[in-house]
Amino acid sequence: MGKHGDRGGSMTEFSATTIDLPDIAATDRLGRWLGQHLPCPTVLLLNGDLGSGKTSLVKGIGRGLGIRDEIDSPTFTLVNEYVEGRSPLYHMDLYRLNAADVASLYLAHYWDGIEYPPGIVAIEWAERLGTLPPDALLVTFVPAIAGRRVTLSPTTPVHAALLETLTPHALLADEV
């Protein structure tokens, strides 16, 4: 379960959603669903081993947002910006960076809405962030017997309500 402290100091718990995705097509469908339904702005903290499906999910999110450009891993560019969809998509990959490198990038400018238009911010290797963005949706990938298991852990009532509308069996069909 995700925990989020509200302004009153008490803890509110939100149920995590765990989905087994048997193949890359199902990962893409989850991404498309998220791209179609996530409110703007949203920060996604993507955690998982190399090859676990993080970039595949972001590619699906881009398709769900209506982005026509090819979504590539920003491993060497660090941040890829896509602005032609229903909302901007900022795709970050922190794999090669240490905490000092990450801090020097001032990535908070992407989610604070001051220097960049609000959008969907997808951060691969988010555990390398020194300070986590507020109100993020945590997405964790682990290997499963067939494919991967993805756990979506909301920290806000909006994300929790959105995940209640997600029907995992729809991700196994050919269309979302």
C-alpha cells in the first residue's frame, strides 16, 4: 500500500494495483491506457531492473497521449521531451547518474509547472532522485513467471480513483 501524509498530518492509505503483464504488447496496452487516462500533471516514478519494461511502458504512454514521434530511451540524452500530444511527455532516464549529477539537472522544473508546461513526467530509475516529487504515482516492475508484474502505487486520491477504473483483464485483450 502507498502512504501519503495529508495536510492534517495523519496518514491516508491507498491500495496498490498489481498486474501481471505476459508480454510487451500487454505492457504497451497498460501504457496506452495510462496515456489516455492520467491527469495532467502527473509524475510517474518507474523502478525496475534493466529490461523490465519501463521504456516499453513509456512508449505506450506516448501512444496513449497521441504522440506520433518514436519514443526512445533517454539513457544518453537524459531527458526527451514530446509536446505534440494531448499533454507534454517528459521522459527521463537516470540510470547512468549519481545523486550529485541528478541534483545538478534541476529536474523539479519539469513537475513544478514553472519553467515547462505541465505534463506527464516519466522518470526511469527514479530511486536515484535525492528528493522525490510530491504526489507521484510509483510504478514498480519485477519479473514474473511469464512476463512481468507491475505494481502501481498511488499517493493521491485522484490516482487511487483512477486505478480503481483500470480493469487488468482488458490489458490482455487486443484493444484497450
